[in-house]
Amino acid sequence: MNPWLVLALAMAFVCAVVLAIVLWRQRRIGEAEDPSETPDVIEYMTMMIGVVYAIVVGLAIAGVWEARNSAQATALAEAQALHEISSRVQVYEPVARDRLRADVGAYTDYVVHHEWRTMLRTGDLTPEGDDLLAKLRTDLSAYQPRNDHEMQSYQPLLDQASAVDTARSARAQSAGPTMPGVVWFGLITGAVVAIGLIFTLQISRTRRELLLAALYSALIAFLLFLIWDFNSPFGHTVADNTSVFTTLP
């Protein structure tokens, strides 16, 4: 399902539930309850809980945002190193050049069309990807430069292969979700408490108060959706971050 559709449905559902409870509560209580009788301590506690929850949500968003940016930088570094290998082997003899470019192509194709999907589903990389990278590094190391010109490219090519391996290791470490389960428990519980505090303030059925209650609930739903979306550092679909592997010539 489209994430934007999920967000719209979630926000609409939360707003509908909150408004339905407010209207039911007002119909049940009627005019017997005076909103001006809300104790000052409840207003103070509501404000403090709201501020604390806002800080927690802000820290969670910052954490998943930083993890997403780091993951994108890792994918870009891996793709750039592969591109450099494919470009710099131009100086090698045709047979070796074609073999090494075929190794790069096989590894890239496997990462984009097979490993990335597994990584998003399980949070782990695959042994097949390790084997393809090992073959690329072996073929690079085994080549014997024929002249000084090839010798000048040999070590930089080995460095780029090492950069691919480093970026791959970083990708493996960043593949899983950023937020632990206990943090999700706190965020969801805090959202329930923050929205539930709306009813302690004895809001009435005026359009302004109902609109503010709906917008407040929708905002919390949106922030939780934002955290969920960024909680997967490499996105939720294969196309989210694999474009860097396919756009570089």
C-alpha cells in the first residue's frame, strides 16, 4: 500500500476516533459539566506532559533522520567506488578489463535486484553478495601490471575495492531498524496519553475546539508516521536508495 495513503488513513482514523469520543462524551455529560471548573493542576500537568512528549518525539525524529542520511551516504560511497573501479580498469588489457567490469556488473546487479530486497526484509546481507565482492577483489589482486602506466592504476584500484568492502560492512551495520522496540512502546504510549489528555480539559463542542482537537491528533499521527518511515535507513522499497547504483555510468 502506498505510504501516503497509509498516512492519510491513519490521520483520518485518529481524528475520527478523537472527535467521536469528544462528541459522545459531551452528549453523555450534557450541560452538567462546566469547562471553567478544570483544576489548574490538570492544565499544568497536561502542558508538562505535552512538552516532555514533544522533546522525546523530536529526539526520535533526529535519530532516525541522522541514520537515514548516514545510510544514504554509505550507499553512495559503495556505488561511487564501484564506478571508479569500472572506469579505472580502462588502462588494463582488454581481457582483464572486460573480466573486471563483468565482476563489477555482476555484483551491482545482484545488490540491486536481489540482495537489497533481502536486506530490507531481514536486516542482513547475503553470502552471495560477499562471494561476488570477494571474486572482484581476487581478480583485481591477481592481475599483473604490464607497464608503469598500469602499475600506477593498480594500487588505486585495490584501494577502491577496499572502499567497496568498507561501505558494504557499513551497510550491513545500518541495515536494521534504527528505533528499538522499547522506544516505540514509549512513543505509542505517550501518543495515547497525550491525546487522552484532551478529554481532561473538558473541551466543548464548538467548531474551534473540535478543529484543534482533530489537528492535534492528526499531528501526532503524522509525527509517528514520519518516525516509522525514517526508521528504515535504506527505505521501504528497493527503488528508494538503489538508484545510486544504476545512475552512475
